[in-house]
Amino acid sequence: MSVSAPVRSSQEAPDAGLRERQRRRQGRPFERPIASHNRIVFERLERWRAAQTLPLLLDSGCGTGQSSLRLAERSPEHTVLGLDKSLTRLRQRGIDSDTAVVASGRGCFALGDLVDLWRLMVAAGWRFERHYLLYPNPWPKPAQRTRRWPLHPIWPTVLALAPSLELRTNWRIYAEEALRSLDAHGWTATLEELSPQPEPISPFEAKYQASGHALYRVMAGPRVEG
């Protein structure tokens, strides 16, 4: 296993403009046109979903799909959907550019753009029991910060997919920005540094752990008023 360098960035604290940016976006949906090939993938997923009898877990950015398989092992009462945009990685799950969706047992894998598929799922009323974002690209340059999911305009759609979210990262600033963004949207969240995992949940977690990185987990759900 290759050694992974820690995340390096000139940004030394969570984005100071997070709340103001979210305030300006409030009530304004993300309107980028949805690509036709992602609509085709979603139609295939709709047919797959219609046949499911177990509650669903969503693994967004699943890479090779090993994290989805691990989640299925840990949650035998659920079916897991893994999404990723990388054909190279999903070939390990039997996907090619023609099939785009492959189902097997309590798992299903789909090739497509997350932003498009998330919006289609929310529009169609899909609901998962938990949404996993495991080691997403941190986009560490300050100029790239709005590409990070907690700072991206798609974030409200992400939160509409499930009442429970688990995010893992090897960059503390990413986790802290997620906490602030979740709070701004009325969610409660906790941040913890993970102890070494005897069975890493994904290849990225295994590589980062072997390279000596600190790993962080954010667990979140909507705030309960009372």
C-alpha cells in the first residue's frame, strides 16, 4: 500500500464566509441542467428500487465499492446503494459505460454524477435511513472551497436524502466546516477523532490510517425542537 501525504492547505481555519454564503443561497435551488445520461441511470435505479424490501443506506462516492460491501456486512437488515462517477473504480463491481447500474444481493452500484443523481432522488421522493460520505475529495485550496460538499450549493439536497448522515475525513477543517454547515441548516452533529480501525471501512481509510493520518467522523441528524 502506497503512503499518502496528509492534506496540505494554506487555509488554517474553517471558512469564515460559510454562514453568509448559505444565507444568500437560501431558497435558491441549484439549477445546473441534469445530464441525459444521468437521467437514464436514474431510470434504471428506479426499477431496481421498486423491487427492494429492505430499508436503504446510501454510500455516495463509494469508489471501488468496497465501503458499500463493508456497510452491507455490518448492516444485514439493509440494502446499500453505492454511487460514484469513476468508471475506472466501479469496473471492480462489474460496471461498464453501457450497464451503468449493477445489482447483486443486498447491494447495488451505479455510475453517475452525484449532484445530478441526488437531485433526481430527492425530486422522486427517495429516502434513505442513513447517508454516508466517506473521505470525499477535500478540495484543500481556499479557492476550491465551494466544491467541498458542506460548502457546495447542493448541500441542502444532500441533507434531504436521509435523516442521518455520517461523514469521514482525514482533514479536520473539512469536518469542522461540516459541523458549522449542519448547524446552519438546523442539524445537530458531533465530531470525534477515530481510534485505529481494525477493519477500515474503505480503501481510503486503510491508506490514510496506515500513513499515520488523524481520521475524523461527523455524525449528524436534524435538530429536534422541544
